[in-house]
Amino acid sequence: MGLRWRGYHRVHRQVCKRLKRRLHELGCRDLAAYREYLQRDPEEWLRLDGFCRITISRFWRNHAVFELLGTDILPKLAERLRQHGENTLRCWSAGCACGEEAYSLRLLWEMETGQFYPEIALKVTATDTDPGMLQRAQEGLYPGSSLRELPWDWRAKAFVPEGRLYRLQRPFRDNVTLLEQDIRQTVPQGRFQLILCRNQAFTYFDQNGQTTTACRLAASLEPGGVLVLGSHEHLPETVGLHQDSRSPWLYVRS
Ligand SMILES: C[S@@+](CC[C@H](N)C(=O)[O-])C[C@H]1O[C@@H](n2cnc3c(N)ncnc32)[C@H](O)[C@@H]1O
């Protein structure tokens, strides 16, 4: 399946539980019986792929990442655009879950960095393979637990309570394009100044899948563009990107 079990060490119970439920539904006694079922019904591979998908996310996840983006990375990227007379900072959130990461970037830009670059718009392309997650991203409605890392004053300004949930307000949801895409097969068109690919390919994909994804991400970056991985992740090979001295999970395209 192109995945590596080691990547699942924190969430393997969740995946095993889903799998057990499926075996029960199908009346398969054990994994050997399930393997036979997979041979008889190739469609089942898609379901199995879905069971192996981990979708945990939250706003401002690993806040040090967003702090570095706000104080250093976004201003530098924006300065470069200004020098070239360009007015769009293009970002890609790869494996965006319910949009928490993409909208965190929009919040950061609207609340903080963007005020110094009024001529520049920060636009985010957010991709995920799971249509259910994208639907929720479209709705912009989140439980309080998704907001727990977000600065309190931003939370109060950007979200309106609706029952037990919180709805992200319109200006922060603007300039985000949601696309259903599997990163193993396709990438969004064009090149980006900033790509976030966190807690997905470089945790759950096998070596081959990681290398292919790394090449795709490198090809989707503008020269001088920045790739951000999850805080415990690293690229399997350098693929034309060099690790940045500011942080081990940061790579820059030469
Ligand atoms: C663990 S979440 C991480 C979300 C976010 N990047 C973060 O760090 O908070 C991983 C997301 O990647 C998506 N995903 C898994 N496999 C994918 C694939 N092959 N292509 C695109 N998205 C994928 C999942 O549906 C899930 O929403």
C-alpha cells in the first residue's frame, strides 16, 4: 500500500480498531481471510486505504512553526515578492484535513504579517484525498479542542460560537481553494512560495512514497521557496532542497 507501519506507532490502535470492525462486518475470521477478500474484491483496497488515513489536526498545531512563519519566513517571502513587483504569495497545504492548517496561515496573514504588505494577498491551495474532510473545511465549523493552541484574542476575533462549535468568519476563509487530490497521484497546478506538508507523507508513507513525494514537492516550489514538514519529520533525500539552519523541519529550494 506504500505505507509504513512504524509511522503509525502512536495511532496503531485506532487503525486496528477500524480494521477489526471491517473484518467483523465482512464475516472474516482473521487477517488471512481478509487478504483473500482483498484478492476477490479489488475495490476493498480503497476502503483499506481509507482505514489507514489519520486525520488529526488543529489550528496553530505546533505553534513554534507558526511563530517562525510569522516572524521570519512569511516576511522574507513577502519582501522578495515586493522586490519583484508581484502581489500574490502562493501557499499549498498538502494533506489539509478540515482546513485547520490552511486557515491558520490565513489567520496569521490577516491578523499579523499582511498589515505590513497591504499590496500582497496570501492565497492557499489546500488539498486532501478525503472528500469528507474537505466538506468540513468548506463549512469552517470546529470544536473548541481544534482551537486550543490558537492565541485567545485571535480565537475571539475570528470565530463565532454556533451551539457547541465555532465557525471561522468569512475574511479568514477567503483566498483558500480546496481540492480533492491524492498526493501520490497528482499535485496542484503552478508553483508555490510556501508548502506545508506536515504529519502525513513523511510519517505514514514508505521510503519509496516519501522520495516520490519529496520530488513532487520540490518541483512545486519556486526557487527560494520554503517547505515545512511536521516537527518530527525529515526528507529521505535532499532532492534539490537544502535543510534550513533555523529548524530541522524546514527546507529551502535553491
Ligand atoms: C494527520 S492529518 C495532518 C493534517 C495537517 N497537515 C496537520 O499537520 O495538522 C493528515 C491528512 O492527510 C490526508 N491524506 C492522507 N493521505 C493522503 C494522500 N495520499 N493525499 C492527500 N492527502 C492525504 C488525510 O486525509 C488527513 O486529512
